Amino acid sequence: MAKHRDKDFEKKLCADLLAITRLIYACMPINNLPTVDTIMKKHEDESPDEIRKEIQENLDFLRVWVKYLLFDNEATIRETKGK
């Protein structure tokens, strides 16, 4: 039962991460981005720990990406105010 709950949680988390990724890459056609089912099939033989590690790596990437966007936005604001 717990293993089934872990899979459901991982699928929901994967779907949420994909939604965030789609927002970041909004300028790309959505049909180029993978679906949750595609990703889950690709990783169905992996252990929950391996999946969690990959999810953590994706979260780390998103965290750095958002920090970069904020830094770039702040720099643009400073540039605009300086003119």
C-alpha cells in the first residue's frame, strides 16, 4: 500500500514539475515537451530513491533558473532607473 502511495505522490510531483517547466519554457510548442506518462514509463524500473534523486536534481535546476531570472530582472530594473 505504501509503495502505491509513493508512486501516486511521485506521479503528482512529476506532473507539477512538468507544469512548472512548461511555464518556464512557455515560448516552446507544448507538443515538444514530454508528458507525465512518458516520463513515468521511462523511469518505471527505477527505485523510488532514484526517482527522488532525479526530481531533486530538477528542483535544484529550477531553483537556480528562478534565481537567475530574478537577478536578471533586478539588473534590468537598475539599468532602467540609471537612464
